Amino acid sequence: MPKEREKESFASLGDDIKAARQVLNISRRELAKMVNIDPRYLANIENSGSLPVFYQLVKICKLPVERYFFPEAGEQDDPERQRTAHKLSLCPKQYLLVIEGTIDGAIGIEEAEDA
């Protein structure tokens, strides 16, 4: 899994959490209590520098990370839009033009002809 870890967006997360905790002058035990986890688990997150299981699950299942980190953005969308957005994220690229054309036709957008 080393090659996969190099690609992770979360590679510096552990160091960032540790640095932020230190700047805020919060002990590992205090922060762990605040998020309801064992201090050893927090130490593992800080020292490993990543969350490989989370990353792999999100990547394999093609889940929209924004929904979990920024839920307020998703609150504006109804379940149908969320479901459609998820399906669109799973769609092979070669079908996107067809889908876009279908949506344009459904909402009445016409392409401007090149002059």
C-alpha cells in the first residue's frame, strides 16, 4: 500500500492535527475526549500521518467526501439530487456528453451556435 499512500490527500492530516492541537494548547487526552475516542487512537492518527482505511473505503466505494466533511452544503440538496449526483460521479466519462445533452434538453438550454 505504500504507493497508494503517496497519492492520499490525507498524507499530512496527522501532522496537521498534532500541530493544531499544540497551537491550541490541548493535550492529546483532552482532544480525544472532545471527539469521544481513545487517546491511543488519536496518537495513531497523529503518528501514522494518514487515514488509510477511510481513504480506501471512500475511493473504492466512490463516495462523495464533501457530504461527510461539509454536510451543510449537502443539506440544500434533496435526496433525488444527492442520489443523481452520486450516480453521475460513478458514470464513465464517455457517457457524460450524452447525460449533459439530456439535462440541457430537459431544462430547455440550447447550445449557442458558433458565429
